Amino acid sequence: MIKEWIRKLVKQSAAQDMGASLAELAPDQRFYAVGDIHGRLDLLQALLPRLDRRYPLVFVGDYIDRGEYSAQVLHHLKHLSEDTNRQVVCLLGNHEEMLLKFVDDPKRMGRLWLQNGGLQTLASFGLGNVTEAVIGKDAVEVAGRLRARIGDRVLDWLRGLPLTWSSGNVTVVHAALDPAFPLDDQPRQVCLWGHPRFRLDRRTDDQWVVHGHTIVSEPRIKHKIVSIDTGAFATGRLTAAEISAGEIRFISADQK
């Protein structure tokens, strides 16, 4: 059902209204930002060889859920982030936040996470035969098994993921920034889940924002906002943005 809705969405045309001059784009260095992966290990593996290892690599979050290989994506990204020969930054997404809250408080958070793709993540860790209706003691039991399968190292890594990353006048975040708040005072909820004025009100600090979370039919640039979530789990397309002074280039891996 969700996949069908996404497919209908991406068929709609997307206008590319810059609303700002790329000449104003000034990161400290060239870098890549990669959109929401959602368990699509195949697309991640197809995209990575096309990204120059000399430059920082930033992932916007939502590595898990909905796709079939969430566990494998997490392990792959953790391994990449530990590579001392390359700067790799993994930001926290709202789906990782839901997983962590489920592990910590399964009775309260179970249904929310499981109804939003958590079942696929459980299956990728070898925990099948779970339904969205799991509650109470059953949810506690599932959370305990998941905690054991994930392991403390991965859970601690997830808990330590940052909400934002900046280079010059460019900030990468999972969902959004509140246009009324400075960069160092952004609410956690906004960074992970979005803000109703994010794409409507322009920031006054001239900061460009690169984000995922909200699916777009094509990667787009509008009013200094760069949107790169092309719905990989449903569309078979994972997008990265190569960002340098005065230039943005989009690179996509498509399902064959």
C-alpha cells in the first residue's frame, strides 16, 4: 500500500525552481549527501563506487525499515563510518529513533514502529512471525530478542549519531530545520520529523539545507533547500548530491 502511494507520487512532475543563486553556495569542501536508504543494500552498493573517496560522505538517516536488508545496511554503514581513510558521517533519522525507542520502551512504542516498516527490520535480523499488533508483554519479548540480535555496539553507535552536519553555509539534516531558529538551537523533533514552515519560510542566515525524509519525484533545489529522498524502497532509486562551491550535481543508482 505504501509502495503504491509512493509510486503514484513520483509520477507527478516536479518543478525545479531554484529561488536562489548557486553562486551563493559555499561549503568548506566538496562533499556528498546520500538520501534515505530504507534497507536497499543493493542500491547503496551500486551508488558508493560512483562517489569519490577523497571527499566527505554524509548519510541523511533512515537506513532501516520498509526495505528487506535493514540489518545489512546498518552493519555496512557502521563499517564505513569506522574507515580511518575516509570521512563518513551518518546522521540519525526518525526511523532509527523509532527503533531505539522501541528497544527502550516497547509497550509504548511498539505499534508506531511496527506499523511504519519495523517488521521488515525485525525480519532482517532474523525475527519473523511478528505482526503489527504486538503489544504488552509480547512487545517486551520481541524488543529483548531484537536488542540481543542487534548488539550493544550497533545500538550505542545509533544512539551517538548526530542530528546535523555542516560545512560552510551548507547544513545536512534528516528531515528539516526550523527556519525561525538558529542552527545550534534546532529542536530534535524538527530535525527528525520535519516542520510545517520548513519549505515555506526562508532562513535569514543564508544557510543552505540538504535533507531527506520527504519523498520527491526528482531531487530538487528550491529556496536554498536541496531535497534528495527519491523513495528508494519503493521506486528503486537512491540519490546522492555532490555539493561543492557554486555547484550541485545529482547522482542516482537505479534498480535494474
